[in-house]
Amino acid sequence: MRTTPPTKIAGALPAEHRSRLMGVAREADFPESARLNEWMLQPRARRLGAVATTPVRTYEFDAAAVRTMMDTDPAFGSAMGHWVAQVLAHRLHAARVRLLDLHAPHGSGSRL
């Protein structure tokens, strides 16, 4: 069982893929209450579903460049796909636990 969230690039991608990805990255700072978007999945439109509750320091990627790299290098595309799937699974599990904690009998959302 993974004890840390799979959102860290350093642990999620092999070094060669990580260095390629960071080649199209730039550091970005977002203020508290900034709306964050997702660009990886169709329809590649701004969905502004996440709202930062604290200031955020992160990396911003050139979406078109990353998608091109994924299309031209199957190993890189596979690694990115696995990373995104791990992040989504982690977020879904966290949301499930939170909903169970709020609406189910006490303790239903935690694992034994």
C-alpha cells in the first residue's frame, strides 16, 4: 500500500521521463482561492473545478508539447498515463473517504 500521495513527479516518473517533462515546465505561483484547471483529458477545455485554499507553488506545463511527447514516445506516454491514473485514483479514494466520514456511520471511511 502506498503511504504517500502519487502526485510527486520525483517518485512517479523514471528519471529520463521526468527530465523531458521538466524541460517544458515553468514554476508557477497561485494565490489562495485561485481556480486551477485540467488540460490532460478531453475536451481540453478549462474546467476550473479545483479551488486552492492556500497559496500554491507548482509547475505549469506546455500542454501541447506534453501531448506531442506522449504521442511520439510510447514509453513516455505510458509513464504519464500511469502517473495521471494514480493521481486520479488517489483523489477518488480521498473523496470517497471524505463522503463516508460525512454521511456514513462513524468510522466507515477509514481502512483497517
